Amino acid sequence: MILVLAGGVGGARLAMGLARVLSPGKAAFVVNTGDDFEHLGLTICPDLDTVLYTLAGVHNPATGWGRRDETWSALDTLAELGGETWFRLGDRDLALHLLRTQALRARAPLSLVTRMLARRLGVRHAILPMSDTPVRTRVLTDRGELAFQDYFVRLRCRPRVRGFRFAGIARAQIPARLAALLASPRLRAVVIAPSNPYVSVAPILRVPAIKRWFACRRVPVIAVSPIVGGAALKGPAAKMMRELGAQASALGVARHYRTTVDGWVIDRADATCAPRIAALGHAVCVTDTVMSDARKSEHLAGEIIRFVHLLSRGRASF
Amino acid sequence: MILVLAGGVGGARLAMGLARVLSPGKAAFVVNTGDDFEHLGLTICPDLDTVLYTLAGVHNPATGWGRRDETWSALDTLAELGGETWFRLGDRDLALHLLRTQALRARAPLSLVTRMLARRLGVRHAILPMSDTPVRTRVLTDRGELAFQDYFVRLRCRPRVRGFRFAGIARAQIPARLAALLASPRLRAVVIAPSNPYVSVAPILRVPAIKRWFACRRVPVIAVSPIVGGAALKGPAAKMMRELGAQASALGVARHYRTTVDGWVIDRADATCAPRIAALGHAVCVTDTVMSDARKSEHLAGEIIRFVHLLSRGRASF
């Protein structure tokens, strides 16, 4: 059993690859909820939805968010009525937000709602929110503290980043099923998807029960570098690294995670970084990490599984 | 200035006719909110929306509810996700419900929200909810007490009606603007639209401030019969009258309203009822009341205005 820590697009694409090569009993996906927010009276969970839609095969591969075959009547009408339209919500997408918001208001935990939605969408692998209680990422910038979606979507990541705050993290409660998986003797590895280290992965690692698991873990943690050839494939990861004084490279990411990660999967484009990452005490796997289609996601998943087996044999060292 | 008490379709069609012949300063529309309800976490106001959409010219004339050029992606997706779809919500319609619900949650009064929506939709005549606080019509039936939309939409008016209850009516607060209009010396008449007497008009008449106005009114009240040729043009009015032991006819409606109404507008199809309605002490105007198109709505509006002038001359009797 592999547990994957995932943000949005990178996490979703890796989840798709792993779901194609591992049965539902062999992989589960823990998804960041720090970028969840309340908008138009709806609770929106962008990363959860990207993973959900991708595993269901109804995602929009062009945008990386939302659904394919989407229509925009509600948002067009909202514009006519003077409502907020900076966050793009398609009509089909809205249905999910309505249903989830209704269930959350009826006090169903987010993990239960996610499970129900996944079942309805025909997804058989477990998708678990990192927390059943709200965590909200706040971005500290040169324009002050911003709600994550304000920074990310409305201001298009333009403000200069100074740090992050995860409101609600100290009280974050992992779903019971996630607690069971973390404690399970069947758990072979945790894989950190190629997602933004600051706003996708850090919130997950800071959830108290997950933090405690990392502190005394007995299985390897493998990470796929979200930086390839000095750039993030999607999103502001590289920009954030530079603004925070880190080096926007596979090596910079490895330094950022330090001892949290045992084995690194980096792209062939960054092969020259491998010796220096190894010198930090990490195992390194060099392969193609750019998941530009399903076949490439599946290939990367296979490489990761091989890497897990390799590291598990030397398990005593973890 | 004429104040029109309106339910859904009949009220909306009469409002459209009056809005075409009277300037915004000369007519205002007071709309039933008893059939408002909470659904999918949204506050939906069917009668207000029918009047709003009709005056804005974006209504669907085929259905009598919802918008023209509507799309159904959200509801189709909701069906796939196992959500409730018995109440038909189009994508464009949803945008309005989202915006209104958001505003109501931010504690804006319904009258203010309605005014904002009307302005955005280019409606210049005042559309006033009968109450700024929630009133919810409950239908007492042979299957027990039902929420109005459960009875009306979900069960398609099949249960046998025994009575009605208007939850929240004792505390119902009319909008300040409606209070001002009722007290205005410019008010020349109140017109009761051809709407369901039990579930569209009765809630309005039972709002305490409106009830008090009727008790000591000094201007005539004119009603357009919602029953033509023994049948309701739309909805369950005739069925309800029969189930409650009343005669489903223009005369039956006149008897139902008794002294609440001073002058009756009935259809030519019911001309034979005129002497018996007159015998109840009412003035009677016989004309074409079936508003099958905008021109006919406008014609009826003209007849009503003439009737108001006629009755106002004999004002001393009210």
C-alpha cells in the first residue's frame, strides 16, 4: 500500500498513473485542503476536485482544473447580475459544489462527502482530504496577508511571497481512514507528488497527526521533484522559491525538504543534480517525470513503484 | 399609483401589462414569498423570480417559470452525482439563487436583494416581497402537513388539501418601501392579480401590516378572477377550491374574498356570474382576462385602470 500526498494538477496526474497500475487496495491519495475556500456561499475544494475529476476521467486536461465538456451559463449570468466571476466555476462543476456544501452544512465530514462523490463518479481508489476540519492557507506577501485563492487566482500570483500561514492547522483532524492507513502494517511508502512544496505539500505535512507520523516513520518517503529544468511545470512553485531565497531547482527542492524525504525522483533534465542530491544523503531515481499524457503518468508510476521496492529492501535505514 | 398583489404566472403577466402602460412611479408589485424555500443550500423565491424574469423579459413563456434560453448542465450533473433534481433549476436561474442566497446570508433584507437583482436585470418598476422575514406556506393535506414546494412540485398537487398554515406570518415584516406606499396619499387602488387565492394571495393578505391596511383602507381593492370558465388557467386553484368545499367559479372566488374586494374583473366566459357577484355588493367589470400574450396583458391592464378610475370616483363608498 502506497500513500500519495497530492496537491492539484501534478498530484492528480501522478494519482492517475498510480491508479492505473495499482489496485484500489494498493494506493490511496491524501489531498491538500489548504486551498479550499468559501465562495458564493459554496465550499470549494480545488485540489480535491482536480484529483477527483482526473481519477474519474472527467477532468479538463487543457486547463488542469474543472471538468471537460463544461458549460458556463451560470457564470455568464452571474456576470450580468454583477456577481463575482474571478473564480471560474462551470455549470457541471457547480453541481458538485452545491452537493458538497449542502452535505457539509448537514455536518457530514469532508472525507465522507468526498467518498460519496468519488463513488458517484465511479472512482474506486480512496481520495482522502488531509483534514476533516477546515485549514485555510494564507499567503504573506508584499501586499499583506492574502487568502490563498485571492493570491493564486484573483491576483494571479503577482504579489511577492514572504511566507505562509495555515489557519486551523493546529486543530486539523485527519479522517479516521487516513489514521488507519498511516498505522497500517501494509503501508510500504509515502510518495510526495510533484506538487507545490509550500502551498500543496507543506499544509499536509503540518497536519498534527501526519507530522507525528513523519517524526517516527518506519517506511520510506519518496518525493517527485516539482521543479524540472529550473521551472515549475505549472503554478508558482519556482517563483515562490526564488522569492523565499531558495534555489529554484531539483536540488533546491531536495534541500527544502531536507530529512522529510528519503528518496528523490528527478527528471532526466536535472540528471546533473543527482550527485549533489545524493550527497545530501538521499537515494535518487532519474527518469522522465513530465506527465504530459496518461501513458507518461503510468510510466512514472511504474518507476516510483520500482524505487519503493528498492528503498524498502534497505528499510532498516529509515 | 397602483399596488398589485401578485403570485407567480398570473401575477407576472398582469404586472407585465401594467408595467407597459404605467410608468415606474405609477405601479409597484407586491409579491408572495410564502412559496419561498431552501433547497440545495439556496434560498429560492419562485413567485418573486417569475415576476422579476417576466418584467425583465427573460422569462420562459412556455413553462411559466425559469428563464428563456436556459441550459441544464448543473442539474444533469447533480442527477449523475445523486443529488435532488425534482425542483428544476436551470444554470442561468442558479446564478440568481447563488447571488441572492449569498446576499441574504450577509444579512441583506430580501427587498434590498430583490431591488439589486431587478436593477441588474433592467427592471424599473418596484418589485417588493410581501415580507423581509421568512414566511413559509405549509399545506395541510390527507398525507399530512407538507412544505409548499413538496406539495406543489414534488407531489404535483396530488394530495387532497384540507387547509393552509403560513409559518412565520405573525412576525412577517413588510419592507419599509411597501409601508411607505401603503401610507402614501398617491395610492389610488390595490389590485389583486389572478393568482391562487389560497397560496399566492392569502399569505400576502395575512401579513400583519397588510392586514391592518385592509381593515381601514380608503382606496378601492380590485381583483381579477383567477378562475375562468370554472377552471384555473394554471395551477391547482380550482382543485383546491373543490377540495375545500367552495365552488370553483368566478362567483365562488368572489364569495371567498367577501368584503376584502370592492370590484371584480371577470372574464367574458363568466359574464353570467356578473349579476350574482354584483348582488354580493361588488362592482363588476367583464372583459377578456386570459393573458395569453403581451398584447392581451396590456389590454387587461388598460381595463383595470379604467375600472380603478370608475371606482375612485365613487370613492366615498370605500
